[in-house]
Amino acid sequence: MAGVPGAEGNFGLGPPLAGANSEGDYELTAPRDASAVEGDFAPARPEPTEAPATGTPDDDRSTEPVDAVLQAPVEPATGRPEAAHVTDSTSTPPYGVPGPWAPAPPVQHPATAPALAPGAAIPAPPPPPLSAPPAHGTSVTRGAVTSGPLKDHDVPAPHGSPAPTPAEAPSTPSHGSPVPSSAPAPENPLPPQPSGLPFPPPTPGASTRTPWQNYDPWAPVAAPLQQTGAAVVTPRRRTRRALLAGALLLALVAGGVGGVVGAYLERNGAGGDVVELPQAAEEPTGRAPGSVAGIAARALPSVVTLHVSGAAESGTGTGFVLDDRGHILTNNHVVEPAGTDGEISVTFHSGDTAKATLVGRDSGYDLAVVEVSDVRGLKPMALGNSDNVQVGDPVVAIGAPFDLEGTVTSGIISAKERPITAGGESGGGTDVSYVDALQTDAPINPGNSGGPLLDSRARVVGINSAIRSADDGSGSGTGQAGSIGLGFAIPVNQAKRVAEELINTGKATHPVIGVTLDMDYTGDGARVGTKSGDGGPAVTEGGPGDRAGLEAGDVITAVDGRRIHSGDELIVKTRAHRPGDRLELTLKRDGRDKNISLVLGSSDGA
């Protein structure tokens, strides 16, 4: 480029070259001494070269500044055929033909681009500091060397466009400047920049280029270029991180989808023939109040399990809550192992456990009441009426058979007023209980004792107390088998009276006739003995029997019109009433039937 700064800081173009060689090329001459006014450089008229025989001198060209016009760089001869070329009026070298070259004067970009005066020529910024010319095919960018040629947009703006800034200055020579070729650089570098120039020195280590750098528009592009002409640097590190993050996200998504699909295939089968069995849909958890489930749901919160331990033995039984004061009803034989200094533990349906104390017990009725303290949220059990029970009525038994608490079984009332005696293991007969029991086929096993027998309204109609078991075949009578459908419960009417007495007084009263029975009598009925156990009269003087007219040797055959067959049955029927109740007795005396009426007396229970 031949432009130099003028007096106003603008760049002007020098006059065209003096002449062309035989091939139409122009040759540059060394610049004149830089002694322009105020440090600016004046364009030097090139020395005329030896014109060829066929050349025409061009000394009459105007020295007025002209606009820089872009000229395509010359592509080195590669054996390709020359394109047709028409010589223009300015004797432009033929297309594709190189010419002789001379070194260009060193110039630099100014620090800032000064404003152009009206009508002034468009300046072209000088190239960066000179260095050895790059190899053929290497493209030159503005301020950096890349491995590929420039793109079309890397060419400076045509005539009439605004002057480019120093950062966007084109790298191709303007019209009238020597066209670069692939010739090697001269051995001797250009002389250093004169001192006093207004341009900063080149930066050490910066990429440089030569003004005679070849421009090959057909060479492959090595890297994408920006509009400024500088190569676009691809952020490989960010790209790699983005690719890695994308791959990781894809792996996570694929793993999740694979897990879901795998679970589905494992659950439903991967083949086409998937076996799926029909199943009922979910139903409401509530049940009809009269169903076994409905009865159990209402009664279970009031049922407890008792664990009793004493000095000699221990046992497990069942009970139920009587009131919100903590009174619990159970069987006497359940708490009997505790004695007077044993321990009674109560476990509620919720799983909470509390210590209990004995309130009172009665062996003749096989009933006992214990009490727990400082327990809140107790739910008393509703009591029914055993006189209303009919054979065949459905019943539900709840207890802890073999310490399996909360066990629910169901059945029916299979018989009423079944006289039974239980106990007697002590040998003196004082622990024998006489019960006019309700018989049920609801399964009752050891551990059910003291638990409630409920009607269809979840009301207590009996207290499960005894079972009839099949003998184990050993003949010892000690075998304990399971339920065979013969269970017995104390009627709740009798249990209610005894429980109230135990709570209020600590002991229960027994209704009595006031006679001593002959328990060895084997005939039908209950016979009055001839003397009492202490040797006195069999009929207590002034007692209920004496006032009613009973005599020694009388055989009582019915109570209130119901037949009895033994002395135990007479006791059971008597115990089923309260003291003060009136009984109608049928008896045989001297072979004749006789009816008498008496009012039951009372005695303290043991």
C-alpha cells in the first residue's frame, strides 16, 4: 500500500507507477526521504523503469489523489490455462500473470483514525510490522495469521463505502499498489522505522504479515471468519462441558425410563400373553352393625387381657371394662393364682399396659373384679339381658386363647339354664362354682375365661367360664384339649349382681334355702339330709326352709316348675336368684308330691 499520512492526518494515494513491464506489470521503487511537512510523509513519485519495447510510458498520468480500488490478488501460476483478459486503460497486469516486485515501504496503523476531509481520498491503514512472508496458501487476517484463505466478506469495502477502522482494515493492496506474489522474502529485512514517527512500535511476539502476502480466493477455508476478518475461536472447553452435561442428562433420563420399563415388564410380563387374574375392587371398611365384624369392631376396645403371676403359678385370661372408673370383670379362677401378694397386669386393645389391684372375688360364682388406676379413655362394655336370650341366637366370643389376645369367634346359643359345676381342685369343695350357664358352640379355649359373650348388638349376655373337653385317652383326666363346641358362660344377670356387690362391699352374697343336702343320693332329685355337717339338724332352725315347712328326708324334684335331677342342680337354680327371691318347690314326702313356697335367705360368700 502506498498511502501515507497527509498534513491533516489523512492518507492519500501516490501517483500511479511510471510504467509497466513487458507483461503489463508495474514495479515499485524505493521511497524517497520522508521529510514531509510536520512529520507527514509525502507521496514519492516512483522512478521510471525500463519500459519494454512494446510498453507505453505512463508519465502523463495525473498526480491528483484517486480513490483506492480493490484489485484481486494474483494467483501463482499452477499450470492452469490463462483466462481471457482484455487490457484496460490503466494497463492493469493480465489476470494470473505475476510481475517483478520490489519491497514496499514499512508503514503502521495509526492509533486512531482521523476524520476525512471533504473530497479527501479514503486512506488505507498500513499493515502490521513486517516479517517473513508466510508460505503460499496461508491466508492473512487483520492482525492474525490463520491457516486458510479469507472469505469473500474479508475483502475491503468497494469504492464509495465508509473508511474502515484500524481493526477492520482490509489486508489486500489497493489499486495501484503492487500485487503480492509467492516469492520469498528478501534476505535483508527492511530498515527499522524512523524515529519520531507517531505510531507505536510493534508488540513483541505478535503475529505479523507482509504487505506482499498472497490472497487466494479459491483456497479452502480453515476456520470460520467474523465480519471483522478475524478468525472465530471455537470455545472447545465450553463445548466439551456442554456435551458432557448433555450426555450425563441423557444417561439419567435413559436410566429412569429403563427402570420404569423394566419394573413394568417384571410386574406384568414381557411377553404378549400376560396373566392378570381378576380381583375385587376396594370396598368400604365399615360393616353392618349386626355382622360379626361390626360386633367385634365395637367390642374390642373394651376387652382386655390379664397376665397373673403368683408365688406358685401364673396364668392368662380375659376381662372387659365395666365402667370408666377402671373396674374390670373377669373369672375368679383367672386371678386366683395371684393370691394375696401376686401381681396382675392388664393389657388393653391399644397395646397399653397397666397394673391392676384386686377389688373382690367369689369362688361360688367364679367371678372377680380388678381395678386399674390413672388410665384414661376407658370404654365400658354395654351389658345385655340374659333372660332375653333364646336358643339359636347368634353370639360372638372374644378372648385371648393361649395368650392370643383379641381373638374373635362366633357361634350360637346352643342351650340355656345348663347347670354346671366347676373347680373343686382344692379338695375341700370350697372352690366349686355352681352356674346355671348359657351353652354355646362358639369356640372357647383356655385363655377365653372371663371374656364376654356378645349378642348381635354387641352387648354382653354372658361371661365365658368353662369348656367341656374330650379326654386325651390317658385316663388321667389331666389332658387339656381344645374346643369341641361345648362352651359355657355365666349369665350376665347373675354376673351383674355379683360384680356390683364385689365393687360395693368387696364380697358377694349367696341365696340359700337353709337346709343340708345329701350329696350321696343317687336317685332323681335333691334329697334333704338327716343332719348337718357339724352334726346338727339338716334343716336350719328359723331359716327359709324351716319357715316353709321342709323336713329331713324330703326329695325336691322341681324349682319353679322345672325338673332337677341332683343336689348340684338345686344349688345352681338357687344361686341363679337373688336373696329375698321367692321360689316354688315341688317335693315328694312319703311317696306323695307336695308344693311349698319359700323366700331365699342370704349368706356371705367365701
